[in-house]
Amino acid sequence: MKSTSKNSKEKKAFPIIQKGMDKGCDFANQINPNLGELLRQIFVILLRPVMALRAKMYRTFMAPFRHIEKKGLPIFRLSLILIGIYLMYHKNVSFSFNVEDSMAMVNQVSQTKVYNLEEKEDDKITARTVNEYAPVDAKDLEELSPNEYVKRYKNVAQSEMKKYGIPASITLAQGLIESRGGNSKLARKNNNHFGVKCFSKKCGKGHCTNHFDDNHKDFFRKYNSVWESFRDHSKVLQKDRYKKLKTYGKDYKKWAKGLKKAGYATDKKYDKKLIAVIQKYKLYEYDK
């Protein structure tokens, strides 16, 4: 009687296993009744340790929650609630870290001092400038000693004017805004005062260097002296695309607009920058 009670519990606990066991035993009964009964006993013996292990695990892990189950709150629902609380807690922690990082970044920016002029290794570079290779405005030249630049190179500009017909005012103005009064990286390291690029595919060593201007593959000419830069600038303006400029004589305004139209620089305000510099520092006086 006791054995039958255990069997009924085992059937109730593992209906799928029991169903499979019954089918196997029925098939064995068709062959031999004694064989079917033997198989049934073997299944029962093997099933008992599994039942014992299940009961032990239930008592160990689930017994503390039995009073909750009796109040109508299933363990499955309780698990979902606990998982939800866990996720919410960790989400809040992550959010708090993000806020702290953002606030730290804001504080760092607010504490950063802004300087109009930074001096690093005797390099005079304006902090406001985004692209050092772009032509500078007339107002930004004030901090870059433009008068000293004009005084130093006016004779070279006038000499090039006599030889090639380029107004000295245009040469000086281009040199000023392209080289930032001789302080740009390109002027200091390449002696390149006019932003002259190199488009040759067979450059020799020391002929040009790579700098970032309109894109990361811009190569600029490198000269042994500033005088070579002035001379090469004059030769560049002898190309067909600039031929029309010679018809303007010493009219620096037409030259400035002509240079922009011919595509000397990609700066949309290039002509206005040239004219403003010429007028501010009276460079037209060197055209006489």
C-alpha cells in the first residue's frame, strides 16, 4: 500500500517521464508480461533518487517563500518584481555617472582660460584661428607685427613688380594674409609665404611637405629661403589662368578680385581680405 502511494506521487510529479515509462512497459508487455513488470520496477528505482533530490532542493531554496505563495503571490511574479527592481537600480546608477561626467566636462570648459595669443616655442599663433593655413583677416594681423613684415620685404615685392608686373601691394598683402605676417607654420618651416601648393607626382626629397588645409592630402612647396618663395609666387602668377590680371596694371582692387575669380584661394572672402590689408597698411604706396 505504501509502495502504491509513492508510485502515485512519482506519477504526479513527473507526468512526462511517467507517460514515457508506461508506453515502454506496455510495449514490453506485448512481448513478455514479466519483462514489462521488470522494466516498471527499474524505472521506479531510478526515479526515487531524482524525487529525493528535487524535494531537498525545494526545502533548501523555496521553503522561505512558501508563506508568500500561500498569500497568492506566486514565486514567478516575485522573481519578475525582484528583477525589475534590480534593473531600475542599476539604470539609476548608470545615469548618475553620466550626469557626473557631463558636469565635470562643463566645469572643465568653464574653467578653461581663452587667450587671444599663445606663445609656444616662440611661435606666435592666434588661439582664435581654426585653420592656420587659411588667409588671415586684417584685424587679426595687428598682433602679428605686420609693419615689420612690410618693412622687411617691401624691397623684394617692388623688385618682383618691376620684373613681373605684379603690384607690390598685392604681393605684400598676399604674403601677409597667407603667412600670417611670417608667423604661420608653413612660413616658418617651409619658407612658404604664399600658400603655394605642390601638384607634382614626382617630387624630389625636400621639394614639398604634407599639411592639412582643404584636405589631409595637401602638399605645400618648401623653399630654401623666403626670397625663393617670393620668386616662385611671381612665376605662379604668370600662368595662363592669371594672364588677364596683367591688364589691370596697378589697380590692386581689380587684382584682388581677379585672384579670387581665378581661384588662387578657396576663401570666399579672399579679395576683401586683400583689399582691407592694402588699405589699412597703405600698401598701395609701394606701387609707385
